[in-house]
Amino acid sequence: MVFDGEAAASLVKELRLSFNSGKTRSYEWRISQVKAFLKMVVEQEDQIVEALRSDLARPPLETVVYE
């Protein structure tokens, strides 16, 4: 998949429609998004640690403690 200007414009349009619908205003929706993000970070921790090691030479312990 290529993320070019057209893809970016389409994504922005989709996000604006979602925001303008009002669904992002509720506390419950925002909490569900934070929980989903936390779950994703926990599930992908190894890949995140490896990416930071590969890209920035960040030691794994430093990544886990500080990031």
C-alpha cells in the first residue's frame, strides 16, 4: 500500500467525517480508544522495542522503562 497525497487526503476526509459525527465526544468512546491503544502497545511491545533498537539504537530496557 502506498501512502501518497491522495491517500492522505482520503484519510483526513474520513477522520473529519468521524469527528464531525460527534461519536468521538463521549467519555465512553474515548476510554474505549485508550484501552484499545494500550492493548495494542502491550501486544506489539516486542516489535516496538525492536523498531526503536533498529532505528535509534535504543537499548530494550531503556525503551520499556522510558517509552
